[in-house]
Amino acid sequence: MNLQKIAFGAAMIGTLFLTTTCRPKSDFPECDATFPSCDQVTEALLVGFSTTQDDQLGQKVVAQINGDPTTYPILPRAQYISAYEMVEGLRDKILNGGKVKNKSAFQWQIKIINKPDLNAFCTPGGYIYVYSGLIKYLDAEDDLAGVMGHEMAHADLRHSTKQLVQQQGIQTIIDIALGNGTAAQLATLGTNFFTLGFSRCFEQQADALSVDYLSSTNYNCKGTGSFFAKLLAAGQGGSTPEFLSTHPSEASRVQNINDRGDCIKCNTTPASGTNYAAVKASLP
Ligand SMILES: [Zn+2]
């Protein structure tokens, strides 16, 4: 084989590697200065880990939440129907916008946790938890839509799964998903999920995707930006809101969200006719 053939072969291998491990693409590639490439090594590891296994992994986290009602007191849906219907309506608008890759593969189940924390999270497989304190803290349904979009993007991009694989290894995560994990491995999974924050790169991807998701709804597509602007201002006033401890933030965050909204030219008019104030007042 001459040198030219070797160079061609190397280039092909390089191309194949990039093709099989490249980052997930957004629907607006011309605007992807605001949608960074993150961890391609873990991306490659997940090739053999199905979205069904994401769901099974999420169910293990849900079981831990259900087993600890003191830490995670869930508001009963039957008693707080208007709050649940609002959050579920937000979710459905995002899902029906056509931009959630795992719309059918994941559960996208909503639970409201009755605590004053400024927090929300989403497990692998799309089990979404929103704190009543966060709903009450926000000013408009658009801002909550932004938070929901951000959390759903973390699940859709399989960020938690990737980080859990990084922390415990792919074989352990497969074992846990299949129900073969040891008690110690399950405990470590819970600790890792609830205490370790996302990388800044994953945060930026989730922010960008939330703008894309909201661009297909009647909400202000920069809702995530106004949410972070308010949270960052609260953080400067003293204690750090819990959301920021697991979703690290930097000053450029709001700017990146606004830049992406400008680039994809999405609607920035707040949704009209919402009853957000009434829903806030209905919460305990
Ligand atoms: Zn986040």
C-alpha cells in the first residue's frame, strides 16, 4: 500500500469515527454556534444502550423518589388538578412541536414536589419533577415552559444517562437498568443522580434545545433566558438556588439563549390568555 492509499484509508477511518460518534444535531445547524459539541466518547458508549434502557434506568430513580416521601413529597394530582393540567399542557405543546427526538420512547410523566425549593429535574426516560416553589417563583407560564423545555432536553439528549455511565461505567449501568444491580450500586446511582451537577457543555446544549422546542409553541422561545436571568439575580443576593447547584451557570448563559433565539428567528411574544397567577395561588 502506498502512502497515498494509507492516507486515504486513515481519512476514511477518521470520517467513519466522526460519523458514528458525532454529537446529536439540532434542527438549526446554521445556528449551532450556540449548540456545542460535548462528550463524544460517552456518546459512542451509548450506541449499544437503548432508549428502553434509559426508561428502565429512570424507573430505578423514580423508585428511590417514591420510597422517600419526606424528601420528595409529591402533590396529589386529584387535589391540584389545575396545576397539573397547566404543567402537562406545557409538556404536550413541547412534545407536539415535532422537535423532541424521544417523544414516543420516553414517558414524559409529570410530578409536582411540594417544597419551596427553586428546583426541577428530569430522570433518564423523561420522568419530570417540578418543585411548587419554582412554579410560585416564576412570573409567567412562558418562563415555566422554558424550564420544562430545558429539563426535557436533558432527558432527550440522554445527559443523565451519559453522566451516570461516566461515573459508574457502562456495564454497571446496564446491570442496573436490567434489574441486576446490587443495593450498593443502586444507592450510588441515586447519590450520583441527585448530587452531581451537569457539565457546562450539557447545560448549554439543553438551553439551546429548549429554545428550539419552544419555537414550535405559542410561548416566548427565550423563556429559559428570563428564568435564568431571575435565578442568577437571586443567586447574587445570597444563597445559591438549588437549581444552579446541579445546573451550573455562567454569565454568558442568558446571552447564548437570546443569541440562539435571534438566529432561529423564533417568536418572543409571551403567550396570551394563560392563568398562571391563578395556578400559583392554588398551590399550597
Ligand atoms: Zn440543566
